[in-house]
Amino acid sequence: MTYVRNGWGLVRSQFPSVIILFLYQLLWGLFFYRLIHSAVIALLSRYPDPPPNEMSRVLYMIEGQIELGRNPAIHQHLWMLLGLIVLRLLMTPLFQAGILYGLRPPEEQRSGLPLFRGMKEFWKPVTLFFLLELILLALPGLWVVPQLATLLPWLVPESGRMGPLLAMVGLLTGWAVYGWVIRQVLLFSQLGFLFKEGIWNSLLISLRHLLPGIAISLILGTAGAALFLICGAFSWIWTGLTAMILQQTYPFIRSLLQIWSVSSQYELWQTKLHKG
């Protein structure tokens, strides 16, 4: 596809941004893993396996409910987890601003790494668009989440009903499609605002050309899923150092595909803008 091929040319000019984004995701994954690992190991070390009797498991669950309310170590882990999530939310629009700045022609860019220059120049509008995206993505949850909670009791294995399961899959699929459309529309709107081409015009372009945008997402999304499965399969087959290298390689691939996707959508936006 032309837009994907042209987007790759923009990725090559942003390769330092790919490396920085890869290191950020690697560190994020490391800290998140260490936090979860320390909490899970502490819980499993107290689990009665095999239990001397069924009552020991019941007592374990009761103890867990009591400790959730008064154990400072659990509160510390929860606050640390919340802090990591908030940090992730704060950093996401900054990296998005840097990636979008890197799409500018080289002659229009100032000195310095485009990623950091974009964080400085574009962080305010990109953060506002990011907050708007979070709000719009969460709004359907006010209706979807209660519907899922209503269907959940019907998924008991003894019931043997496929209807509730299909209904839940339909709701989640619809929410995912809605989320993609919102991201696509807001991405084009950001491009129109940041590159002084008009938000409304860019929004119309995103709606008129949803099919090419879907094709870009499917091509790169399928490539990312295939590479993830390949890395996972080889990690299971080749354990040890090889598996560790493959596991650490995937964040780099994910960072590369993330910037490639934005660059390809930018090529679509720019092409349709000039034709219009």
C-alpha cells in the first residue's frame, strides 16, 4: 500500500525517536514487572498448596480480605501501581507530540532531536486532544460496563448458553471499533491543527477516507500480531538467552510499528488534503 510504503520513509528519518521510545517502553515494562512480581510472589508464598483441608483455602481468602483493608504493604503496592499508571498517562501525550513534530519537513524543524523538540512545542495542544480522547473513549463505558455486568452471571459453565457470550463479544467489539474511529478522527484533527490546515477540514478527510485508514491499521496491526506470535513461539522453543533476547526485541518492534502507523496515517492525510 502506497501510504504504508511512504510512511516507512518518514520512520527512517525518525529512527532516534524509535530508539528512545523503545527504551522508555523497556523501562516501563521492567518497573511494572518488578512491582507485580514482588506482590504476586508474596501472595503465592502464603497460599496453601496442597492444602491440608478445604478450610485452609477459605481462611486464606478471609485473611486476604482483611489484609486488603489494613496491611500497609498492600496499600504501598496499590499506590505505586496507581503512580505508574498516572506517569504513563502523563508521558503518552508527550511522546505523541514528539512523534507528530517529527512528521514536519526537515527544513521546518528546529535544531535538536525532533522528539524532544516536539515535546516542548506541541505538548499543550496534544495533551488537550489526549484528554478529549480519554473522555470520548470512556463515555460508552457508562452504558457498556453495566450491560457486561448484567451478562456476566449467565456465563456460568452449567448454563451452556452461547447467547450471552456472543452479546459480550459484540459489545466489546463495538466499543473497540468506536475507539478506533475516535482515535482516527482526533489524529487527523491534531494534524490539521498542528500543521495549520484546519481542524474541520481534516476531520472531514478522516471520515471520508475511513477505509484507507482501516487498511493501514489492519496491515500494520496484522504485522505486529504476527511478529508477537513469532517472538512468543520462539521464546517457548528456545529458552534461556535466546528467549530473553527475543522478548526484549519485541518492544523495539512495537515502537517501530507505532511510529510507522502514525507516519502512514499522516501520508494519507497529506495526500487527501492536497487532492482536495
